[in-house]
Amino acid sequence: MPELPEVETVRRGLIPAMEGRRIVSARLNRKDLRFAFPDRMAERLTGTQVERLDRRAKYLLARLGSGETLLMHLGMSGRFSILADDMARQPGDFVYAAPANPAHDHVVLEMEGGVTITYNDPRRFGFMTLFDTALEAQNPYLAQLGPEPDSNLFSGPHLAAALKGRRSPIKTALLDQRVVAGLGNIYVCEALWRARISPRRLAHTIAGERAERLAVAVRNVISEAIDAGGSTLRDYAGADGALGYFQHRFDAYGREGETCRGAGGRVCGKPVSRIVQQGRSTFFCPDCQR
């Protein structure tokens, strides 16, 4: 499932196509995705202007001139594509994903200026909904989210306070979106490796210098992944069709049996291990991470 860096990459790709443009028409090619679309969704979108495109954790938030917000979640295989003559492509160092199968084009937004935005989702685990922007603090998807990793609210002291009393493994605790927003399996593994913290360590023991180290590792991993366009595992692609590149920099995730490069500047050379925690693979170095 796309994590914060992938969703942020999609947001940045959609900004030129959406921000400041009016939705000329909205077409829904089915009644639902993971959940049913809200009542009259196409009608409520048509004619309104997208004033700003935000992100919160793994959610895209289109702020509409109607006073509503369109909340979008990519699920596991959701992707947006943009068709426009006036928008130059900037592929950079990325390779391109295979074209999306049009049979799975579920939402089509015709924007002013001849821009077409299509949401494609073969597995239909993504979803979209509308809510009153003024009531965002009460929205069930957003109300309980923790701070963003790159915000001033996220720090070592915050992390220590949020983990106090928790007897679950730190790997599991960091996947709780109430602790820090937007993290998933990939970047938790990478951050723990950089911070030299075992994924088995109990969360309540993360305090003081250890919490500071972990907060810095989380912030840096997320920042670097955004700069690289996210990580491509199976279905993810940015709004321009480009695949993320951060997977080529993984130090822990997916490297079972490969030589550890040595977290925190230490020389290691021992193999990376894999364990399963709550049904998810965890990759770490038993020698470097304690």
C-alpha cells in the first residue's frame, strides 16, 4: 500500500492539473470503490473549483470552492493519470509504469483547460468521499491522526510520550497512525535500521536519546523517499506514470540474507534477517539493531 512519500509524490504531480482549475464534469463509472461513493458525488463535484490540494497522512484532500473537501485514498493499486496538451512531462531519472487498463478507470474528472484526470484502481481498495471542510476535526478518517513526520509537532519528546506505557514491539507501535501519520511497513523498517533499534524492542523503552535518534531517522527517511518519488512495489506509480526510485536505496526492507551495510556508520557485514510481526514482514539486522 502506498505510504506517505508515495501519496505526497502523487499530490505534487496532480497540483498543476487540479489547483485553481474548475471541475467541468465528473463521471463515476461505478457506484463504489472500497466503499460506496457519497450521494450525488458527481453532481457535487461538477462546476466547483479546486482551490488547493493537500495531503494528510496517506489521504489526498482536494479543497473545493463549494466548502467541501474531496478525500481520496489510493488503497493498494489506485493511481491517477493526467491527459493534457499544455502540461510538460518531467520524467527525470524514473522509468515509466505500464499503462493502466482502462477497464479499471472508475472516476474521470474533466478539468477546465482541457485537462482530464482519471482514477484507475484494479483492486478497488481505494475510496473517495466528500465532507464539509469546516468539520474536518470531526472527520473519522482524520480526527485521530498523529503529527506528520516532517512537522514541528513530531520530535523525540513527542515520540517518547506517545509510546509511554505501550508494551507492543516498536515496529507495531510505529504503524499506529495515532503515533505518527503516514508511516507504513517499508519506512518503519528503514527508520528502525537507521536508528539502530530492534523492531522487537518494546515501545515503552523508546525514550530520551533513543527517541531522538528514532525521530530523526523517521524524518530523514521520509524526506529522502519523497525526493526520490517514493518506492515502487508492484502497482504504485506517480500521477505522471513514473515509478518511484527509493526502493534502490533500501538498507533493510526486502534485503533478507543480503549483507548489512552497517547502521549508524558501524561496520557489520552480517546478513539482514526477516521476521513476521502482525502478519507483516520485518527486515532488520540483529547485530546492528538492539
